[in-house]
Amino acid sequence: MKVSIYAAAFSAAIASVGCSTITQSEGQSLALTATYQGKAVESMCQLKNDKGSWDSKAPANVTVRKSNEDLEVTCKKEGMPDGLLKAISRAAGSMFGNIIFGGGIGAIIDHNKGNGYDYPDQLPVKMGESVVVDKRPNTQTAQQSSCPTGQKC
């Protein structure tokens, strides 16, 4: 009797892990824009990560496959320098739930599938520049910008 109770509990635990796989989609919709010298421009863009490659015009909403790898964006328009952007992939909150409640099995599954990660929702490509966008706020930049001129913080 005890063996069947343990087997049922173990099966339930295994079935409950992989929260991101269950609660989140493999895809993420991102708002892609392109500007040149502060003005919006239409351009052809390619978005790439280890899960695939997507071609789109900017501006547009583009759905990409999530990954634990960063998303590389290259936009081109005749007569303008290319715009490059790297969107940093960050662990979603559900990944931490997997580690706490699932003992790590779900986290491994979601890491390999990419479901446990998100990109920033906005991809603002600047033609002629290389930009990095990240969901995590840069606390050092925030501290520096809040310091009065001429003072160290």
C-alpha cells in the first residue's frame, strides 16, 4: 500500500514540473521598430536565435520562438547604414518556481525548450548603431543619472 502511495506522489510531482512548458507559449510577440537620426524608417529586418530565423519589415509585431540564447536583429535599408540590436534573453519567473517546487527537473526541461525565458517586448533598432536591450534594469546607469552634476554617488 505504501509503495503505491509513494508511486502516486512521485508521478504527481513529475507531472507538475515544467511550469513554463505548461503555462507559457514557445513564442513571444515583440514590437520591432527602426529609426534613423531620430526619425522612424521602414526597413527589412532579420531576427535570429538558436531556435530559428524570422524576416520582417519594421515597424511590425513579430512572433519569435523563445530561447535561452540572445536574439540578434539586423535591419537594412538602401542608402542607410545597417542597424544592429541584441535582445538579452532572461529567465522568466516561472523558471524559479520550477527550481523551488519541481526540484530542478522542470527548469531543465524549460531551459532546453526555451519556454522559461523572455525577451524585452520592445526592439528599438537604431540604423547605424549597435544597441543592446535588456529587461533587467541597469541600476548603475540609474544611479549615475540621478547624481547631481559634479558629485560622485
